[in-house]
Amino acid sequence: MSNNINENEKSSQSQNAKIAEYLKQGHSITPLDALNLFGCMRLGARIADLKDRYNMHIITNMVTTSNGKRVASYKLVD
């Protein structure tokens, strides 16, 4: 009997749930936040999942970090 569970898919869904809950709590999130909090290295893909699969209304703002780099910051809109 073969087990067709894709470990990457399981991990993505787990990250989606954690990121969705974090956003629902009113936080915004950057790629560095996602890496530090949830071990997520592909925040843009997780945000796309949340928008497409779960119809979450998430906006993107570009912010400048303390070292001058510009990164995306995502926030849930009610």
C-alpha cells in the first residue's frame, strides 16, 4: 500500500494555517518574519495560496528595512 502524502504539501498547508492565524491576529508579516516565526522561506507563495485558495483579502506594502533593503509586507484587510 503506497502513501501518497506529499511532505512539501503538508508543510505548505501547515505554514498557511500559521500565517493565516498570525494575519488574523492583526499582524503584518515580512519574509524575514515568516522565516523566523514559521520556518517559511517562500512567503510570497504562501500569501498567494491564502488569497487564491482561501479568498483572504491580503494587501502588499513595500517597506524599507533598517539596512535599506525594500521588502514586501503583507497585511490582512477586513
